[in-house]
Amino acid sequence: MKSDEALWREFVLAYEVDVPEGAVEAELDVIKMDMRHRMRYDQMSGGDVHLFPERELAEQADELYALALFEAKEPRVLSDVIATQGLTATPEELRSEAEALVAREHSTLEMVQRFFGEDFAGLRRDVLNAKARAWACERMRTAPEPLETPEPREVPED
């Protein structure tokens, strides 16, 4: 059985949504900058020597472009799924996520409230994204037919 992460990646790649080439290029620039930084750090810390970093990046061009496309596409897919499925985050779900955050981060509910607001509204996007991912993974498990993208509806305001 595939992991949720593998199902999510498949879903995003198959989902039809407009992704501006400029967004992909911006992600690609960030990825390449990170790779260059890692190569320099690797060399400075006694690791591999990267004599021709630009050549190494060129050799990985297809892989890096695919990664950039995913990074640019994923938030658009999330927003579209949230809108088309009419997903919402209830106050109870926000509080539950806040309590889970307290446990994960060894913090207090008061600290989480200070950061995310009295009503935990700052966690709304996280809860909605988690619901969208869960919906997509369940759909990928139960619907073997090709993915059909529904007509998008208006994306709810944050």
C-alpha cells in the first residue's frame, strides 16, 4: 500500500490546475540557490568537492524542474480542493489542532493562542490543508479511474 505522501504527490501531479511558468521558474531559482549553498557548505565542511556546481545543476535539470513544478503546483491544488470540496475548519477542529501543537512542541495553550490568536484562527490554513490532503489520499485509494478535476469554485477567504 502506498504512503499518504506518495498518494498526495500522485494526486498533485495528476490534478489539472493552471500553474504560471513564472511561479515554476521562481521555485526553480530557489531550489538552485539552495543546491549551490549546500554544495558550498559540503565543500567547506570537508565533504564532497564540487568543482563545477553549475554543471552538476545542469545534469539534474529535469529532476529539479519536476521538483519546482510540484512546489509551485501544490498550493494551487490545495486551494482548489478546499474550494471545490467546500472544506471548512470548525472552532473545535482549530482547538484540537492547537492542543496537538502544544503536545508536539512541548508548549502551552496560552503560548499557542498568543501566536495563532485567541480563536486559533492562524491554524485555519493548516487544518484546511490537512483535510484537503486527507480527502485526496482517500480519493486516490478508492477511485482507480483517472482523476477528473471538478470545476473550480470561489476560493474561501482566509
